[in-house]
Amino acid sequence: MLKDQQQETVLFRNRAAFAGGFVLFAFGILLMRYGWLQLMQHETYATLSENNRIHLEAISPPRGFIYDRNGVLLADNRPVFALVVNRQQAGNLDEVIERLTPVLSLSPEEISRFRNRLRVARRYEPVPIRTRLSEEDLASFSEVRYQFPGVTAEVEISRYYPQGELFAHVLGYVSRISEEEQKTLDPTAYAGTHLIGKLGIEKFYESALHGKVGYQHVETNAYGRQIRVLKRTPPQRGTDLTLHLDIKLQQIAHEQLAGRRGAVVAIDPATGGVLAFVSNPGFDPNLFVGGIPGPLYRGLRDHEDRPLYNRALQGIYPPGSTIKPFAGLGGIHYGLVDWDYKISDPGYFMLPGVNHRFRDWKKQGHGIVDLYRAIEISCDTYFYQMSDRMGVDRFHDWMKEFGFGEKTGIDLVNEKTGTLPSVAWKRKRLRAPWYRGEMMSVGIGQGYFTATPLQVALATAIVANNGLKVKPQLLRSSHGPNPVQPEPAAKEHIAFNGQPEDWDRMHEAMRRVVHGAGTAGGIRRGLVGYDIAGKTGTAQVKSIKQNEKYDESRLDPRHWDHAWFMGFAPVMNPKIAVAVLIENGRHGSTAAAPIARALFDYEINGIVAPPPALTEPASGGGE
């Protein structure tokens, strides 16, 4: 069959025209799109391009410093290297972590923390992998830096506590912001910030210490490396705090505790300023700043001596005979006794119609005893009789005036209240009635009655002040852009129905505890230039049956009695009030009182020396 040449030519031309038209049409659309992008969308895409080149970075503010009353630095800031990753530049993070692990020996715990931080961090924020690089870490990473785009070693300002464990329980510490905290924090205020106060002063004054975040516009190259800073708004550093604490008093208290479990609180009665605040054993707060390793934390948490436990603020103990001066003033307040009221002490007290004997610490008794003598020699029988007449509800209302059974309001977090019993308290807490015999143990600071060392120190300061209430506070002053004002000294007096001279008489009774025939006579040896008013105390840890004799040799040492001393000095013009607790210290006269003497010597006479070796005073017996 012959081809139709003319027809094929026409067909070819039609196809060529169609193809040419289609190409021209498509090219026209391309030109229109190009024109649209260039003319109509220029600003939009120019901005996107610029954003790939220019980044807004948050600048963490330096945290405010913390000083003692003499200007000694207690909380500092120091530069450290941290390894951080920019997820927009690093690529596959699982692969990055897998390749980094042998370089830095990353632990599973570090990897887990990194993944947790990724979940809560904003997309553009760099996320730390390791917060404190050692020199060896830095050298190891520097050798392979080119293999990890988006991973850099950056300098961060980190918290540092130069005094180590000495102030751990009062300053607290800062640590990494947790996932739960991240949900509640203002993202603007904490942009670029990884640390936040967790305990103590660091947490209570977090808003002042934190400062204000700064920002900078940074130009980067295609690899994410910074070329230059285009604009910078500097951060505003946190407020500096000066505390009432005195480093020397703190050191003396710490050294005097000599490794024993216990607490020491010293207060200026005039201002309520806390001069010393020690809980022993302690811990190094620097371990927590960068994130404490799990095994180390568990070792602290599970240690039998509980170094993380703040005994001064949270320790709940029977206050023992330290409450007798407060209770004695209550007897005067309610008109139950006066300074001439006397009892005959046979060594025990019995309720009418009951065979149970509430024993005095001195088996044969103290003979004829008035209130002066009852305080001086710590006569239990006197206070059994008086507290029985007072009753638990009146006792509760009176002791509450001294701060027992409630928070003192100190500028710290997690304070415990202890227990100040009443009829209503027992009905609500234990769903049981109050029994008359229970008042005997409560009246001498045992039984249901518990308190913290801070509460005992506060009550001592109130007695030193002749009933003027004070509120304990650590903050003395502040300096910076967001100053915090300490509360003014208290002006409210306890509602007391006695006479003004009753306070002086109680001071004299407490003075006899040290300078008379009292239970703390041993600490007056070598005393120069001032007198001490005080009261010892012994708090049972393990109860004893009615006819059973207390035998330390048969008890585990952790079941020995707690030792207390509370007091103030000088008697005529008090400058310092102190409470000392020694867990299982047995006798307040020999275990706790010498520690208070050492603090008095320094605060009043500037003497830094341990007190002489003490022996149990002949009249000191069980206290």
C-alpha cells in the first residue's frame, strides 16, 4: 500500500504545532509563577531565607550571689562547658547519640535525661547532652567535632557553693528544670535557662535570684556556625542576697557536732535574724547542680544517717524538759502557781484513784520545790502536778503563743509544724478521746508533743525578749534590680496575765540552770564576762514500762535518748538564743549544752575555741 505523503506531512505539522503550543503554555505558566514569586511574594520568601540565616537566641542571666552577714560569698557563679545539640542542624538524634556514646562514655541515665529534656524544650532551643564537661571530655570531643554538625561545646554559667556542705540545708541548691516544672514556668522568663532553685534560700527567693533573660540576633552560615551577632539585649543579673547567717558561727556549730546527728539553730532575739542553721550530717550541694548521678543520689537518700534530711527545719522530736520554762510561765499566766508555790516531791506523781506512778528523773525525789527550783533542777513532779491542773487545751493555747504546733514562717520551704496536742487534735487525728494521764508526758515535753529545733530556738528567743514575739528570718538585705525587703522586727507581745517582772524571774531561774546547782552547771567553767540562761532536756526515744529500769547497755545506740539544750546570753541583754539537738546524745548537759557555750563565746566575746572537757555535773542526773 502506497503512503499518502501529503497527509503525513499535515499530521506531522499538527503534532509539532500542538507540542510547541504545549511547551509555550507550560513555559508561560512557569514565567507567571516566577513573576508571582518575585513580585508578589518577595517579602515572604526573603523573610524565610533570612530566618534560616539569622536566629534569635536567649541569653541566660547570671544568678544573684548570696553572702553571709560579713560579706563572705556563700553561693557563686562559675563558667563550665556543656555539650549541647541543636536538633535543627544535628539530623537524626538517635544516630548522633549512638555515635557520641563511645566518645564521651555516655551512661544510659544521661541518655534518658537528654531525651526527657528534648520532650519539654522548645524546637529552637539547644538541649544539653552533658552539662559539665571535664578537660578529658572536651579534648575527646574536639577531635571528632567535625563529625557532629549541630553539636557544640558551649560555655554556661553554673552555680557553685564554695562552702560545700556547711550551708547545704539552709541555702539548698539549684538543679536542672524538671519536666513538671517546665509545664508551670513562664517560657519567656526561663528561655535559655536550665537551672532553678530546688530547696532552701535558692527556692524561696527564686524570683529575685533568677534575673531577667536577654536575647541576641545571631547570623549563622549553612553549617549553623555563628558568624556574627547583629543585635544584643543583655540579660539582667539576679538580685544579690545578704543573710543574717555568720559563717564562723556556722563553722563552730558544725565542728562542735563532730560528726554526730543533730541540729543547731541560733537566733538574734532583737531581729529574729537566724545566725546559724546547721543540720548534720549534710551533703555537698554542688553534686546536684549539673544533675547528680543516680547511684550517688540513691546512696545519699538511703544512707542510715539521712544526710538529705533537714533536721533543723523538718526534724520532729519530743522537746523534753526544754519546754519547762514556757510551761512554768503558763502556770503563772493561768494563776495555777506563783513563784512561792511549793510542792513536796517524793520522786513520783500519782493521779487520784490510779496506781500508776509518773516518775521523776531523780528516783528519790527533790524534796520541797518551788518554781525557781523546779526549773533549776528540772523537777518532773512539779510539772506533772501543774500540767494536770492546766489541762491539755489550756496548755495547747499557751504553748501556741511561743510558736509550737505551727510553722514559724521562716523564709525556707518545706517547714514542718510538729505536734501540739489538744482534745480536738486527738479526736480528729486518732479518733480517740483524751485521757487525763496523757497530760503527764505532754507536760514535760514527751508523748504526743513534738517540735523542731527551729521552733525551740524561736520559743527561746521569745522568752529572752520578755514575751516579744519575733519571726525567724534568714534574709538581712538585698542589692540588685529586683530587691527583696526583709520583714521588720516584730512588735507584738504574748498575751500574758502575769507581771513584767515574771519574765526576769524566769530568766533568773534559767540562769541558775547554768550558774547555780542546775543541770547545765558544767558549761560555766571558764566563763568570762557574761552569764547564760538555759535549760537542758532529755527526750525518750524508746518507752520504758512502769517497773522497768532504763538500761542503755541493753539498747541499740539509735534508741538512746535525744539530748537537748536551749538558752540565751547574756542574761541581762540577750544577743543570741540557741537550740541544740543531738540525736541519741543521752544527756543535754554533756552533749548539747557545750555546743551552745561555744556559740555564746564567739558571738559575745569573739572567742573561737572549744569549751573545756566536761563531765556530768553531780546534780545533773537524767538531764
